[in-house]
Amino acid sequence: MDNLKTTFKAARAASRELNLMSDAQINLILIALADATVQNTSFILAENQKDLDRMDKADPKYDRLLLTEKRLQDIAGDIKNVATLPSPLGRILKQDVRPNGMKLKKISVPFGVIGIIYEARPNVSFDVFSLCFKSGSACILKGSTDAYDSNKAIVSILQEVLRSFDANPNIVTLLPPDREATNQLLHAEGDVDLIIPRGSSNLINFVRQNATIPVIETGAGICHTYFDEFGDLANGAEIIFNAKTRRVSVCNSLDCAIVHQSRLSDLPALCEKLQKSQVLIYADQDAYKALDGYYPADLLKPATEESFGTEFLSYTMAIKTVSSLQAAIDHITQYSSMHSECIVTENNNHAELFTKAVDAACVYVNVSTAFTDGAQFGLGAEIGISTQKLHARGPMGLEEITSYKWVIEGDGQVRW
């Protein structure tokens, strides 16, 4: 394939134009994009179907790839929501006057150009554009072959809307779906300011190990829910069912339920609703005994070491029995991807210890992990869930994808 240097430089030039655009104009374009998304539903779904036809319906990525009229309406709603949010740019984060009269301001500014590498999730194309655009950055999209027809259709609509407002269409760029394009993006020093990978742990590890420009990791979601000895049974059953079955292909879905051994007799009730969704359970020895005869035999299997620390992305989960709160924390520490972790308990001391001891981007007390989402956190759409600690952590909305600069004003001060 051709060298993409010209493409990257065009995105850099477009980012400088975007930096001069008013927030009011940005909001008008976002609202127009939301309307255009709904108006082009048939076109988008037809292109999406081409991608779906190439994928096995049993593939865990199928649901992520799937677009529907309802999902497009929700996406349009998210885009309009982003338009209503305050601009993250030009905020004075800190200011001071030094003894020599210098006036210092720390001001939020765009990153410039953000590259996103993602797998079979065409909704990401909308999310990334709306957030990057609102926060003043051009975006370079590197989707997978699985979603190429969908992404191509979406980006054509994005660029058409930009042109209709006389804005530079290179504010958003879709790269070819091949590996060489990924390689060039990872080494686009001077043209791309930041890379954000979204997808499997293999993709994220590849980007981290090979990029020569800064990376924010949006890691895999290996999520646990610990049902404590003081947990409320009704809450626990509903939280586990929701976290596991709401959408199994997303990163905040439940992978492992941890149960205190004193509550094993409640395990059949905790898992009762799961069988309605045909959830396959890999249970450790004690949990297996507690469920045997109460849970469908064809959906209950003995756990192995591989059952833990796995992001299933399907109607499958593991169950681990522990003897104490500390044992639950230790299990999470060993297997967590630092995404979302939950405790179900009515004991305030246990809740406080759990939130302090568990190292994750989002720690829940008596709440389903399904809420780890930028929109649910009031951030509008999200660009990803960061599982690292540098710069941003958790759902990354508008503020998390800005940087800052210092502006210093004076009246002739010099330093010798």
C-alpha cells in the first residue's frame, strides 16, 4: 500500500483548522450529523449487513458488529447529547500571579490528532468522531476488516456533513483495514499525538509494544462481582443477572461471580435467572456442589484454572468460592484487568475495605458493573474505558481527551 504520510499530514492540517472553529459551530455540525445518521439508516444498515454476512453469528464479536435502527437512534441521541455538553476547551485549570508580576494560566487545549485502532465495533466511529470533534481534535480511524463496509459508510456521512458546513473533511479519516496501515499509524511521530486502542487484549498489547507515540490503553474487561457474607440476596441475584446478560459482548459484562462460602446455600437463588438466558457456568468444586441439581446439568461444568481471568464475551461465566472478604480481594487482584469490580454487601466496613483495596478504574458497591459507560457517568459518549493510571482512568469523555498548556503574561519580565 502507499505511504500514508500525506494522509497523516492532512489530518494535522485539519486539526489546526478545527482549533479555530467556535463551539457553537461544532455543536451545529454535531446536531446535523445526528440527523444525517437517522436519515441514512437504510444505507448504513445495508452496508453493515455486508459485514455481518461475512461473520459467523456464533462469533462473540457479532453483536458488537451489529447495527440496528434502534442502535442508530441511540447513537444519534448520544451525538446530540455531546453537542449539549460544555466545551472542554479553554477552561482555566489553574492560575497564579508570581512575585515578579507574571500571570500564569493553565488552560485546557486539544490533543491535536488522535488515532483510534479498534475491532468490529462500527458504533465507535460515531463515538470517537463526536468526542474528538467536540474536544477540538482530528481523528484517524483504523477499524478492522470485519467492519470495513460499515465504517466506510459511516465516515462518508461524517465527511459529507463536514463539507456541508465548509469544514475540512480531513477532520475525520478512515484508514485501510490492513496491518500495514496499523503499522504506519503506530509510527506517525510528529503527525499523530496519541493512539487509543479499543478491542481485545491481543490488540491492546500489540499497540502498546509497537507504538512509538503515546498510547492510552482501553483494556479488556475481566469483571468480577463478589457476593459477600452480608450481601442482600435479592440485590445480588439481580445485579449478577444484569451484569452478565444485559449485553454479553461488552467490556463491562460479568465474567466471574465470587461467593462467600457461608452463602453457598443461596447460590441456586443467585443463579436462578441466569438459566433463562442459557448462561453456561464454570463452577469451582464447592459452587458446583451447591448448584448441582438446581441448575441445568448441560449448563453447569467444573471450573478449571482457565475459567478464571478470562473475558468470555458470551453467555458464559465462572464462579469462585472464598472463605473471606480478603480472599475475594486476593482473587480479584490476581485475575482482574482493572476495569470494573463490584461487591454486594450490607456491611459498610466491608464495602469501605473493598473500595480501598480493589485496584480498578471503577469499583461498585451494590450496583451492576453494566454502568461503566461514559453516557451513564454523564460524560456523553465515550472514547473508551481506560484501565491504566497515566492521564486518564475509567470512561474517557471530553475532559479526558484534552491536554493543557501554560499561558504566561507579563510586562517585560526577564530572568538572569
